[in-house]
Amino acid sequence: MVQPSEAPPGATPPGGSEPPSAEPPSGAPAGSTPPSADLGQRLLELAGELVNIPSVSGSEADIASFAESILCSRNNLEVVRLGDNVLARTKGARTARILLAGHLDTVPPPSGPAATGSGARIEGGVLEGLGAVDMKGGVAVLLELTKEAAAAEVEVTVLLYACEEVGRARSGLLALARERPDLLACDAAVLAEPTAGVVEAGCQGTLRLQVTLAGKRAHTARPWMGTNALHRLAGVLGVLDTYAARTASLDGCEFVESLQAVGARSGIAGNVVPDLVELDINYRFAPDRTAEDAIAHVRETLESGGFGGDPGDRLVVVDVAEGALPSFGSPLLASLATATGRPPKAKVGWTDVAFFAGRGTPAVNFGPGDPSLCHSPGEHVSAGELADVYTVLQGVIGVNRGTPPLRHG
């Protein structure tokens, strides 16, 4: 496995290989686009190098150094590193700027007897390994695309940031917003999250709650002397189990909500009627609801199952993040949607599109890889998927106009 160390700007990247050249292949005319097969293989190998650099959330220093060394090898780019967040941008006088972003971190590797290791495995034009889909394939595309940034028709910012897979407070985006908000200025943003090469618009909001149902403690031999809080849970779980999920159609994108119990705790001894039960709930809500609307909706739903029937019942918001409405007002994002040859769809889940929406910046999700493989032991992405997304983004920034829609196979 590659075990990179800190490298000064412009130095050979950790792992012993030179950064991908900013020059066209030998014998190719300047500014030419390499054949798609060569492009896909190059992207696959770069993604493999990234997969071989462990970068569980909070441990992104090595991969940030690797990315920094590649970016510093590019011509006409300003490169800035803040902590384990690395940004490169053109500094010309073009009238519009697009920001292309991806996170450097992964979830922890799988464990147990079924674990197959987290290193890169390339075979038959397919890369497997932890983070191949989420989202080192996308990061490889963005790093390679910086070769073209100086020739683009728009100003380009590429942002690679830390701590997306953990609690919001640790996000590298929030650190950048606090320390250098000027670096985030743009007219439109694209998050290279895995979307199978389809534009996924907006994102759901997410709400985590802890619900407490109260009772009255008693001996299990005399349960009539108390109230079993755990038994009260049956009513609440019943309404969650039969919950009719709402679908919101917004700008042609259908956001399906979900309300799920995800954990429960109760009881102190085998001969005591429990006087307390705690239930953890996660609500994924459509972006036409505010956080306040979402909280009120969950409370009303739980009340129909008996919540609030005891003065000791409580509902505590653990964490909430509002979603983002679909946004195609930017010509850059409209051209991206057109270039894929497929209609946009709603993003299932929450992404940092919401971060940019909160700053008034239109943003979408668009990247290589099947999102259903995220965080799974079988993460894999193909050379063709990487090359397709690269080619579309290349056209969006104005380097290769008139590119055909993505392959659908």
C-alpha cells in the first residue's frame, strides 16, 4: 500500500511515482484529448493510488499531501492548503467561476471474517477498494481535470476537503468558510459524489431525534403498581412501521421521505418494570420542508402513537440539517444536465450541496460510481464510468464543447 509522507509543493508525490504530467502524451499535439480508453485507464490508476492511501475521517494528512503535490505540478493554478483541505484555482478574468468539490475521507474499513481488505484491486478495467466509489473515483476525475483548467472558458476551482463522513462540526468545508470564505466564491458548484453519471439535484434534509417515553417503576411481580414505559413503545413503533412516506415533486425531481427508528434503550434489571425507554429516530425529509416543519411533523406523528401521554415524555433534537432544493438557474449547471443526456433526479440522502445552497450558490451532485455501493464491502468503479464523467465536466468548463452524452451501459 502507498504510505505517503509530507511532500513540499511540486515534489514527487508520496508513493514513489511522479504526479500525472500536465503535458499531452508523447507524440500528441498540444491541447489534444487522449483516446477515451487511455483516459479511463489513467483515471483508474490514479484512483487506485488514492484508494491505497488510507484516509479515514480525521486522518487525511497523507492523501491531502498527495493531492497537493499533484496540484502544485499544474501550470497557472493557485494552490492553497488549510489543514487537510486542499484547493486549486485559476486566477484569470473570465466572467464565471465553477467550483468542483470532493471529499478526501472515507468511512473505516470493513472488519470481521468477511473483510477483504481496503487496498486497491484493479482487474478488467474495474477498481475495487475502500473509497473507490465514495469518493476517490470522483477525486481522481477532479485532479486529472486540473490539467485542463488553464484552457477553460470559465474560472475553475477544485476543492478537496476533509471530514465529510463524520459529524457536521468537523467538516472541512465549515473550516474553510470560517478561515477563508473568499476561496469558496463561485457562480455554481458541482459535488463529485457518486451518482452513476446522472445529475442528482438538491438533497434531502436529515433530522435525528431522541424520544423518551416515561412510565412508573415497580416490581415485575406487581406490575399493576407501575406503568411499563417499554410497553408504551409499541404504539410509537406501530405508527413508524405504518408511516405513509410523502413524495414531494420539485422541479421534476421526486423526493421520497422516510421516518425510521434506529435504536432503543430501556430496562435496568430483570425484575423491575422499566420507567423509561429511549428511542432514536432518523427522519429524511424533502427540501421543501424547513427544519422546524420537520420537527413539528415528527412530533405530530409520534403523538398519534401515544407520545406525550405522560408528563415525563420528551423529544430532543440531536442533529438537524436542512436539505437543498433543486437549482438549475446557473447556465453552467443547465449545460451539465443537458450534457449527460439523461434527466436529473432527486438526491437520496444529504450532501454538501446543502452547504452551498445555504450560501446562495446553486449546486448539484454529479460523479462516477453507483451510489448504492457506498460504504459497502464491494465498492467498485470502472474506467468507463470515470472517463464518461471526466468528458462531461471537460465540456462544461468549455474545454471540449459538443461532447456526446454519457454511455448508458
